[in-house]
Amino acid sequence: MTQAELNPPGIHVAGIQMIPVVGGRYKVWTKRFGTGPLKVLLLHGGPGFTHQYLEAMESFLPQAGIEMYYYDQLGCGNSDQPDDLSLWTRDRYREEVEEVRIGLGLDNFVLYGQSWGGMLSIEYALKYQHHLRGLVISNMTAGIQAYLARLDHLKSLLSDTSRAELDRLEAAEDYDAPEYQRIMMEELYPQTICRTKPWPEPVTRAFRDANLAIYNEMQGKSEFVVTGNFKDWESWDRLHEIEVPTLTIGAAHDTMDPKDLEKMATLVANGQYLHCPNGSHLAMWDDQAVYFEGLLRFLQTLT
């Protein structure tokens, strides 16, 4: 029996609700933790990953009286996983977030987006900010060109031998080569994705369960060569349109330049910046005290 059959729309089982999306053709999984007047909807990254690596949230937000909602985007985790590449676009995912908001009955809520979820949260806010009380953009710059500029710094973290091999494999577009994957998983990611050793189990689980078809369609087959359908995404010149209170979160060792996140906080109408000096892309794990102290401080200003 599928998750959707176990939990049909409108039925809450231990906080779980399946929400119809794409005009009712599919369903996505959500789960509520905690109760309180301030409600936060969490958008995970990837694209194509799951809510799992955000499980650190449930140790902090509910205890602070904040009601939080996990949500596996369509194609991910516990949600329906249709085999239809036309579904994997920014615009459709933005409208999916609105369908989830309606399905959960949320209004005047906080939207939190991490990595790709940060891109999605910007897209949502630019169209639907009248539903938002606040916005959190974590570990996501406002344009792909800024991200690509950061990649030269990331490559400098590799040994000369590994960098030369990486360049050779990229020139051949051999992104599935075992050596390419080894350099990523053993040399780059432990420095820039999550610096906790070993990786927390929810992070490992999220990588294991990722839907790479979505990742390949939107990002591309490589962390370093953005060939997917969001390769031309740029929102720097529209950030001033975001008027709701906004927190941007950057980290010193992130795949995103923390200076970009700091700049973004000055470009939105009502922004604050949180810097995680020991963190990487998943600073909610490897700079946890700083991350959650700052996040909760911001959220409490919205209550």
C-alpha cells in the first residue's frame, strides 16, 4: 500500500497529510511537528532530495513553540514519484508550494528554503508574499552566475592531482566515472557540504534517497557544471520586491559564497543576515549552535 493510500488527502495521521498537487493528479507528503501561533513550512534542497536532512529542525523549533511542516516535493521521498521530466521546473514547483499552502490551510506563515529550496522560496515570495509573515533563505545565492563564480574557490580546495583529474573528466563529460564520484564524495563534500564526521544519519539517508532524475534535469549531472533548466536563473534585480521580514543564512565553508547571502540581506526591503563561521552547506548540522540560535531569534521576532 502506498503512502497516499495510507493517508488520503485531508486525513491527519500522526501529523501526516497528503496534499493534492498538479491539479489533483498527484499527492505530496507533509508532516507537522509541534503547535503554536507561528507556522513554518520547510522547503528542502536538491533539487530531488528529501526533507530528511532537515530533521535537525525538530530538535529546536517545536520546543520554541513553533509549528513546523516537513514537505517532500513532488518526485521526492514519501511523495508521489511520476516519471515525467516536464514536471521538474521552477514555475511548476512554485505553484506546487502554493497548492501545499492551501492544502495545509496556512496563511501569514514563514517560508523557509534551504539550497534549491532557497531558490524556490525566492520564486514563491516574488509572486505570493502576501501570504507570508516572514522568509528564510538558507545557503542559496540569488543567481546561478554567482554560484558559478564560487566554484573556482571550491576547486582550489582539492589537491592538484584531483583538480586535474576533475578537469579531465568534466572535459569528457564523464560525470558518472567512479573517480569523479570519489573526488566529490571523499574530498569535496566533506569540506563544503557537511563537515561533521561521520555525516549525521539523516544526511546520509537524504543522499541515499535522492531522485537524481530531478537533479539532472534541473541542476545537471555535475555540481560544477550547471546544465539543467535553472542554469539561467537570476533574481538579484528583483530582491527589492520582497518586503516581508527576511533572514538570509550563509556559512564560511559553503558551496555558496557567504558574501552573497550577506548582500542579499541588504537588497530585500527588510533583511537580516546570519553568518555561520564554522558551517558549510548544511550548517544546521556542522555549526548547529550558531545556526539555530540565529534562526530562532529571527523567528521569535515574528511572533
